[in-house]
Amino acid sequence: MTITLAPHVTSTEVSDGLVLLDQRKGRYWQLNRTGAYTLCLLLEGHSAAGVAARLAEKSPAAAAQADTDVRDLLRALCEARLVVSS
């Protein structure tokens, strides 16, 4: 599965993460550093499982939650139509 930002979404890096703007609705979404890192890896073509594995390497204490968190973020971004999967 390939993930891309929807055509109507722009992203801007900020000091503590990433801001996504849905230009159709005029709504902003703010991702913390971990969310931004997760989205960037997904946009680079990494699978959800691969991203979860990288997160688990960076923070072993949170390894058990990483897979669920990545899938939840991806699901929320898809439901908000901020990303497109193909």
C-alpha cells in the first residue's frame, strides 16, 4: 500500500512536529514529533508494520503499543481524507 497526502492537503514542519492543512475545509491537524515521524515514514513507502518496528527500536518501552498507534494514526488520517492509499 502506498500512502500520499491528498491533493488538497499541505504540510508544514513546526518545532514540535507537523501541521497538516485541509484546504477544502480550512481545518488544521497537528501531529507531535512521533506522529510526524510516523507519517513521514509512511509517505516514504514504509509499511505500517515497518514503521511500528522502527518506533519500537527507538522506544522499547512503548514497543507493545507501537503497532496499534501506527494503525490508529493511519486510519484517522484516511478517515479525515488527509492521505490517500493505493
